Amino acid sequence: MSGLRVVPAFRHGRERLYVCRPDGSNVAWYDRETGRVNLLAEDGRDDVLAALKPFLTGQVTVGPPPVPTPAELARLTLHPDDDLAPNRPGEALLVALDRDPGPAHRLRPDPRRRALAAEQTVGEALDRLEGAGWHTLHSVPLPGGDRIHHLLIGSGGLFAVHSLYARKTRVLVADPMVTLGRHEAEPVLRRLRADADRASYALTAEVHPVLALAGPAHLTVTAEPRRVRILQDPELDGLARLGGVLKPADVEALHAMARDRNTWARV
């Protein structure tokens, strides 16, 4: 096999180097992230490695392409419009503010921007758990206009996380009511439990509710809330230490199900 050329490309967010024949057909590809050379034909192994030699770094595994898991197959067949995984923290608010930024002469800050700041702070903290084998979906839409701010999936289970802006504010939690500073108390925990129950129904797995406070000055909890964890944003990385609930294959399967917009259509 001679005349091979190497063509760089991006696929599913990963850089790959494809090894092609003169007619353009592929004989192998090198995935830099995983350090693997995937051969479509074993008899061309030496020629492929010779063509890739200038590009190979570190320890490399060579062999046939791995068989995709059911979760990977589900992801590959998912229509881009139905895939929730690309959502940014605060995606729904970002879209709403882009469509209607509101008057520029507001005397008071737009409350949507504070809510967005909370979702971005909490969302970025949860996204950092990705390296520990966890997945986070943001702005998961529910029928009726509701949404789950963040859905965290990992070895410790599933968590519906609600972000609340509380920077330099006294926060009083008296289940189910939450009071921010001098604002009127709202039944935040009741809504959060209801959203977690809807997520449990959609995914046929237990989903735990979490209230995440972005930057509170002082937190007072009158009694331990029923079923709800209350965490400040610096404490969210502690969720990664939870384990023993889901196997890696279960995590991937639930993530594949949850990222499909159609999963949430009837809850």
C-alpha cells in the first residue's frame, strides 16, 4: 500500500487524522485524544504507521475500531435539534435575553441577568466534574415552560440542580420556603422536588433534588429539608466524591437518554 496521505478533520468535537488512499478512501484514522490508531484493514498496518509517524505522540494503541456501545449508537443517531448536550449553562436565559434584552435605561438590574449569573456559576462548577466521569446537562426543558437548570449524572446517582442567585444576601430556608434578603419567601423547595420527581419519571431512575446557592453571604436553615441537599457553589465538587450507585455503563446509558429532548416530552 503506497501513496497514503494524512488529512486532519474534526468529528464529534474531536480532532482526527485520517489516512487516505490516492482515491480518497480511508484506511485508518488516528484519534489524538485517546491515543489510538484505528485500522480498517490489518494488512496495511505498517504503511499506515509510516504515514502517521510525524504526527504520533506518546504511547499509541493500534487496532481495529472499537465496537460502539448502545449509548454511543443512540448519540450518533440523535438529531442535532434534539440533542441537549451542547446547551450552555443558562441556555434558556441566554436565548431569552438575546430575543428581548429589555430597556437599556433600567433603574434596577434585570432579574434575568442575576438568574443567568447564578446558572453560569453553578453550571461551570458542575462542568468541572466531567473529568471525574460525571455528565451535566443544562436547561433541560419540561412541558409547560418549566425546566431543570442542571441535571448531573454520575456514579453517585442523578441530581436535579436548581441555581439561585444569592450573592451578598442572607438566605433563610424553612422548608418549603426560601427567603432571599428582604424579598418575599417562595416555595422553591416544593418546585424543586416536583421537578426531580418529573425527571425520575422520564428516566425511570431516582433523581435527587439539589438547591445550589451562588455566592450567599449567610445561610440559615431552620430544619433539615426533606430530600433536598442545599449546597453553596464552592461545595458542589463534593458531589463527585459520591459513588457506588451507578456503574459507568449505566451513567452513559442514562446520559444518552437524558440528552434526547424527546425523553422529556411527556412528563
